[in-house]
Amino acid sequence: MPGVCTDPKHHVHDAEEFVSAVEAACRKRGLRLTPIRNYVLGLIAEAERPLKAYDLLDRVREGGGPGSIAPPTVYRALDFLLANGFIHRLESINAFVACHHPSSRPHSVPFLICDNCHDATELEDERVVQSLDARARALGFTPQAQTLEVHGLCAACSRAEAAPG
Ligand SMILES: [Zn+2]
Ligand SMILES: [Zn+2]
């Protein structure tokens, strides 16, 4: 898969750059990135951490985006972004995070979620997903989109916890 970033430390640092990458991917795939979709994507990309659904709605309300955006419109924009693999939804914390390789197709990935600082790392490892898929199919189960959410403490928070004082 070309354009797939395999570095788990690679976060979305530059929101503008990320939105441009999604714009390019939309052009290539014949998708329409409307101003509202673009705006919602930008808010998620700007957030340092996974953005909770209610925080997102707050930001939309305060941000004065294009026109007045009602929550159902925001949810429709999110559906589009999710369906096309530009963002991921973390079910266990009801939050959204920008995908760090927006040029690739929709994909399943394990996420490592820190319960202390709420950082989320996308663990890009095809083998995990493939082996889960194979085991499910062996049981006659047809898996669809899956987001594996692994909770725990990130490296930085583990270090802080271990430090005396
Ligand atoms: Zn991703
Ligand atoms: Zn942490």
C-alpha cells in the first residue's frame, strides 16, 4: 500500500498540511470535500488529543464556521470523514482522531489509548488486523470495520508514574 505511514510515532502535527492531504485524496478519489466537511476535519486535526464529540460540537458553535452548523450536519460530515478513512472514531471514549495516513483507503487499526493524558496512537500493523480477521473467518464470522482500542498508560505517563515523588 503506497503512502501508508508505518511509524506509530507519526502524529498529525500540522493541521493545514493534513487538510491539504485530504483535499488531494478527495480529488484523486472523486469525493466532494464540502466546506463543512473541510471545517470539521480541520477542528479534529487541530486538536492535540482525540476530540470528544461534545467538545467538537462546542468548537463548532464557538468557532463561527461556514454558516450556522446544526449538530446533525456535523454528524453527517463526520460520517463522510469516517467512511472514507480520514478520521477514526474511538468508541470507548466517544472521540474522533485524524488518521495519520489520510491518503490510504479506509482501514482497521489498533489504537493505544492512554487513560491518563488521553493521547491516542495509531498502531499501524497489518499483521494484527489480518490475524484477527483470519481467526474470525475461521469461525464463520464476517468481520466489518473494527477499531481495536487498547487502554493503558503511554510511555511518558508510565515514566511519570514510576518517578519518585
Ligand atoms: Zn488510520
Ligand atoms: Zn499518557
